[in-house]
Amino acid sequence: MQYRRMGKTGLQLSVLSYGSWVTFAKQIQDDISDRLMSIAYYNGINFFDNAEVYSRGESEKMMGRVLKKKDWERSSYVVSSKVFFGWRGEANKPNQTGLSRKHITEACHEALQRFQLDYLDLFFCHRPDKNTPIEEVVRTMNTLIQQGKILYWGTSEWSGAEIVEAHMVARQLGLEPPAMEQPQYNLFERYKMEVDYYTIFKNLGMGTTIWSPLASGLLTGKYNDGIPADSRLALEGFEWLKDRTLSEQRLERVKELGTLAQELGTSLATLAIAWCIAHPNVTTAILGATKETQLTENLKALDVLPQLTAEVMDRIDEIMQTRPTPPQY
């Protein structure tokens, strides 16, 4: 396993990590999550990602039960949660969502209870909140850090301008700025990482914990001939994800990319993950495997990295046709 420092912090994250979105308490139960987290941990993965909204809090409870049972040294792993959407679904009432001081504070306490932990290593603002002043968000996160309840705070799917504003406010007030961002980044979603955050990486040095490096499984090739019944795109309530992910044009590109993967002697999924972590500003890419075979295959991405020469990267761009226009400075 390789480890990268999270932006300008001293925290080191494994370049591959393991997350629970969609999978925990929906596709897998305790015995499988225990097995997958164990495989991840003993292969050097030290970061486990979660959020209040995942399975309405049940995902954090499940991960917490596994961590309690394994009794690994707390200093050997990193755990995250995210705040914004709440965990009650349609039953959420005012102040049970968003980024108010009240909800951030209560969401942190609730996450700690579900995890059965004393502190969170990483705490993300899952989306920007247009109705809460950024100063309130920064002050609240800083307070949680001072109280020892979180170690670093960050953002997820914020725009470059919103992240810069948070840094400016933190600097003016002498408080802790966001240390990391969690964006989607894969061969179909490239704008934020390659264009919008360009000056942030250059001037602020944010870390990144990438979600969906396989585009919800599209870049594994498993949807080339239809939607498998046990896949996340077949889950009830995730029709929006299916509509956003699948298209004939995308499937044709995936099939062509699969041919290149065969030439390189690897799987399509492993190639796509290797491409993701080849970006110098990716701290870690979060894996979401539901089967042991998937996870062990995904871990081979580190072996594929040396094969991603400039020529191979150009071929990938030619196949995918998704490279955004680079910023002009």
C-alpha cells in the first residue's frame, strides 16, 4: 500500500480506502462488512468513509460494530462522517439538516454514538448550505476541533469559490480552514478536479478523498449487457443514480476502454482506479466493493500505476473524450 499526506496536513491516508455508501445495511450485512473491512485493513487501507445519511445512520452503526469487534488500535485507522442531509429521510424536521451550528454539533455527537468512538478523524460538510453563513460553519467546526471531537474538517462537492471563501473566513478569524474535499472523480466526472480546483491545489493545498472512482460501477463493465439484479443501480430508490449513470454513448466508451485494459493485462475496474489515483492531487480513492473478489481485484490498481505512461494516458483520453479544457493562467 502507498500512503499520501492529506494536502498540507501531517495526516497520511492510504491511496486506496474503503467506504460504505449504498453498500452497508443495504447490500451487505455485518458478516460481509466485517470480512471486507478486514481484507482492506490487512492490505494496508487505513481510511474508512461514512456519513450520517448513508442508510439513515445504519451504515455508521454497522461500521461501528465491526470496529468494536475487531479492536484494532484506534491510532491505526481513520474514520469519517459527513453532515448535511440528516438521517431521518422524509421525517427530518427543521434544524435536522443543513449546516447550522445546531445540526453540525448534534450530527457529530450522533455519529460518535453510532460509531461507538470518542472522536472522528475527518468530518465533512456533505454539501454547501446556502442558508447558513460560512462564518457559522467555520466557527462550529473549529469548536469541535478544540473540543477534540473531530481532528480535521472538510467539504464535499463544494465549488472552488465556496472552498476559497471558507479559507478566507478561517484566515480572517484565525480558525482552522477545511483541510480536505471529497469530490466525485472518475473518467466521466473530471471538471472539478482538473479545472475548478486547479488554483486551490496550487495555492491552498487541499487533500482529496475521492468518491465513485468507478462511476457507480459503470467503469467495471458490469452494465455492458444490462443491469445485474444485485447491483446498486438495481436498488429501489436509486433510480436517479441509474438515470444519471447509464447511456449508450457511455457504455460504448466503456467497452472500448475494456479492450485497452485487456491489452495491458488488467481488468477494466483496476485500470479505472489506477487512472484516478494517478492524479497528483488525489490523496485517496474510496472503494465500495460488496464482494471479496471485487475488493481484492480493486487493490491491484497499485500494480497498474507504473503502466500508465503518457502514451497510455493519451489513449485513454482518446477513447473517453471526457477531458475538460484545462484552465488558462
